[in-house]
Amino acid sequence: MTFEEHSDVLKIAKNNITPVTFKLYKLFSKFKNITEAFTFIKSFFLNINNFSFDFSINLNFSFLSALVHSTIESKIKLGPILLNEKEILISNRYLQLLFLDLKNCEKQEHILNYYFKALNVFPDDFIIQSYNDKKSFKKIIIHPGASKEKKKWGLDNYVRLINILNKKYKNCLFIITGSKQEIYENFIIEKKLMENKINYKNLTGKLDILSLLEVIKNSDLLISSDTLIQHLSALTSIKSITIFLGGGYHYHTFPYQLNKIILTPDIDCYPCEYSSKCYNNYRCRSKIQPDMILDVLNGKKLKSSYKTILKENLIQLK
């Protein structure tokens, strides 16, 4: 049985699928000891397998996620499963290529493309043909945070950028977003904006994902690091600029939508190993200066590396 044989089923069902998702770290973070955790795990999988799953998709290559994926009873499994106590099985040829690409960063291919190819489906419904190409902005979202310190551009850079944009776009509202863990960092930005009498709204730690998506939809421009919010912007026509630093390989995880803009440092150590420490004092941050963002918005060509997402970066549409 191959995934290609089920392409028609997937195309018909994709608007009617009810997904079941869960985050591993949230599942296992609340237990005091291993016995309590295993009791919960046993109960959890008994309950989840009461569902009748046609497909299960594992987007992660870790041992733990492969173990969970193996335990879920589904007719077709796409992505890594556990073969035995020491080995993980990746049976689909496209996902085998993805695993090698993630390790070596040799191909300029988005992660989602591999999964779409494995399923033999084309993401027609996800592509927004009409997009926001405004030259002036009334609401600009600034999202400084990221999962890793070396993926962050730095608070000073964002403060300088806001000052530059505030001079260019009069009466603009700057919306600061982030998680609850980023409240203190973003408050530092807020203090600078107050001192400079800049019009702003700090929504850090106040929004769930759906509320954040609504804020994005009602804004004109997003400037962020390589993190969740760039992917939410791909669900909208908003203009966005993502700053890729550290271990974030832009070809793998750019916002999957046309006409999004990505900036990368022109430096020999980028991209670095995702989990490694930076011993270069975050040198890549200085390779992207705040005035470069304004140059990009003005349509100027940069010496530094930047790219606009085009049709050829996405899986080819039928």
C-alpha cells in the first residue's frame, strides 16, 4: 500500500479531516515521578486509540515522537515510527530525503514540500494569490522572541528599527507580541518606546494563537524572528519580513506562502547546528542592520542576503 494510491482520498477529505494533536512536553511536565507518568501514558493511549484514525503524521524525528507515533493505532503512518528499542524506521522515500536534508542542509527545500510529495497532494488551497503590497503602514507587528537565544536579533536592534520606521511612517501603531516567557524582555522595548513617545500597544503574553492570528489579519506588516508567528502570517495576505539567524535554516522553515520576505546573515557560520552554543558572540546579528529593513520595504537591493518567496520555492501547483 503506497501513499500515492490514496491521493484522491486525501484531496476529497482534506477539508473534512478532524485532526487530533498534542504536545509531548505538556503531557509529561506535570508529573512528580516516573510511576505517575507511566500510569497517565497508559491511560492516555487507551483513550486516544478509541478514535478511528485513517492517518497519523509525525513531523518530528526524535525517538520519543517515534515511540508515540508507533503506539497510535492508525491505518497509514506518515513519518518516523519506532522499529525497536534502538532504531527508528522512516519508510517513505521523500521523508528519508528530508531526514538527510535536515542533517546536512544540502537542499533548498521546505520541510512541508517533502510531506506534500509523500502524500502526492498539492497545496492549492493554501496559496494566496492576492497579497498585501502596501507601501505605507498603519499597524506594524514587532515580534522579537524566538525559541533559542541565538535565533534572536536582539532588543537593541528592534528598538532602533522601530525608531527608524516611526520616522518613515507617521502615526503608525507598533504592536509588540510575544509569549508569557518574553514579558520582561519586551517590557525593556516598551520602556524605550515610552521614552521616545512612540505609539505602541504591548500584547506580550496576552494572546492565544487564535487571538494572535486575528491581530495579524488586522495589521499591515509583521517583522519577526524565525518562530511561530511567521507561519501564522502565511495564513494571511499580510506583508512579512522574517530575520533568520543561528540554527534556523531558512529554506526549511520559511513562511509557506508567496511574497513573504526573509533576511539571512551573509556569514560563513550560518546556519549553525541548531542545538549548539554560539562561540562567536552572536556575530550574525550585526550582519543584518535595522536600516536594511527599511531598504527592503523601499524595494532597494541589499548586499546582504535576502529573498522573496516565489512560486518555485513552494511545491509546484497543478
